[in-house]
Amino acid sequence: GWKVLFEYNRKDEAFSSVFSDGKYFKDTSFWQDLLFSTFAPPPCQLAAATGEVVLTEQQHSNGSGTKVTFRPALESSSPIYVKHFTAQILDADGNNLSQPLPLIADTYLPVCWKAGLPISTQLEVTQPGVVIAMEAVYLENGQEKHFRQERACAYITLAGENTPTGEATLRTPFNLDFQDTLAQKEGALSLQFKPDWEGNAVFYAGVTRKTLFHCGPPLAGETLYWKNVMVLSYDRSTRHFYLHINNGSSTIGVHANADNWDEQSFISVAASWDLTGAQPQLALYLEGQKASSEPTAWGQPISGSFPPQGLPFPFSFGATNAGYQHADGAIGAVRAWKSPAAFVSQAPPDYP
């Protein structure tokens, strides 16, 4: 079957997609060719975003509680008809803290919908953290389908257990600003991580992919994983740490075996990268020892250079932007270097 979408914009309004970075429709660099095919269209991919989430203490008629404010969005890779799209506030155990909040209903969604103004809901009691669950029921090619995405949001920055060397940690998720240090062309990052995959604070206990560090657009969920600019993650199913870097055209990565880690205690993880030469260089270190494979492009050997791009997105620890890939743990002793050479010369003594 065919799917054809014609869009227009009034005057110079910004293109509707939240991935357009504010480009205008008259900017031909964002135009796409119209393709015709006799093959069935690929399955639709959906992604939802909460926008910036603000949690504040608010007085109400029965006392005080957390007021949750966010600006939701829904994006589709192909046109669909949305029967209804709702959001609901949950606690870390999945219990409902609010009634479902209706966002849109009976709406044809060509590409993207975003709330014109932030949406707020008042909770009865104070919550140290909440989960915003967004669900959509939609029609694709006449078939009703369901979509759900969750995001964990911390009310306050929660302290975690100190590292073995006595340094403080923070419960994930949280953001740190390394704009003046980290760049995609070269750099290094080290941290210590202790999971809490069996404790009461777990947000996503059943998820195998745990994202420790993430830099990418707010709607980067698993189905749109390639849109992430830089990701450091751990996969419980393979017991490997992964570093992936995307420049908008291709993705390269390395992985490191962590079979000797018990998935309960602290582990020291570091990543370094250098994309300035004729061949990109990436490395992962576990407990101070280089443990990574040779860099590949989706499993294939890399041939040639890898032009870097900027890092215009927040530096998120615990995947505040990556939906259900939450790390569930504490991260501390975070350090960043402008180059791998600086990392090797200035890192703690346990790094060679």
C-alpha cells in the first residue's frame, strides 16, 4: 500500500516535528523526497515526551502535595489516527497517583502533536519521585494498536550510597553540565555505578538495557534508538557494557564483557573516544582496565573516518531522556576530560 502525506505551513511557522530544531518549512535542507512503492509501508513507530517536568510543593484544600507540570508530545513515523492519548502519574511501584489525564482524542496525527501550554495536575501528598506513563490507542491501516511509554522524574536530587573511596553519589536520573568539556570529536568520561535492581526505588525492574549516560533528543526511546548522539549502557541479557556514538549518518560502538561483576556492588566504568583521525578510536575501561572490543559500525569493521557532530542536548545520567531505559541505581565520582590523552594522564592510579 501507499502512504502519501502533503503538509503546508502558514507563512513562516516552524515545521511541526519536534526533531526539526526550529527549522522553517521554507528551509529546503529539511525537505524530504516523496517516495512511491508497491510494497507495504513499514510499521509505524511512536515516541512520546514529557518535555521539561517540574515538581513543586503546593498547598491544596486537604493539606499539601506535589504539583506535577509537564508539556507532553507525541510523534509518529507515519500518519495515524489517534483515538485517545492520555498521561497518568504513578509512583515507583506503579500505583496510580492521579486519574488519567486526557491529552488528545479522535485526532488525525500526520507527524507530531505537542501541547500548546504546560499541563499540571495536583497530587494529594508529597512524592519524592514520580513516573509519568503516557498511553496512546491509535489506528494504523485500519487496525487498533496500543502504545505506552514511561518516564521517571525525581522531585529532588536523592543521595545514594558513597563509593568505596568515600565520594558522594546521586540516585539516577540527574543531569550534569559538561558543555565546556565534552565534545563528540574527542573526550573521555568516567564514573562509578552501583545498581539497585532489586530495591524499593526500582523504576524499571524488568528492563534489560540500563542506560548510564545519555546525550540525545528528548524523544529518544528504544524504537528510535539511532537518534541518540552518545549512549553508555549496560545490557543484563549479554552482561556487556556498550558505548555508541551517532553522527546523524552512521553509528559506531564498542562493548566490554562484565562477567566478573556481580551486578550488585560498585563498578568503575570509563569511556574514551577520538574521532579526529583517519580511523575513529573508542575504548571502554572496567575497574581501570581496558576491556573493550575493536570499534565497529553495527557489527561491521569501520573503514574510513567518522565526522563528528555537536552535543546540543543535556548530559543525562540514568537516562532522564531515554524513557524506559532507566539505570536504576546510584552514580558518583563522575569526571570528564577533553581528550583521551588527558584522561590517561590525569585519571586515578588504577587506570593504566
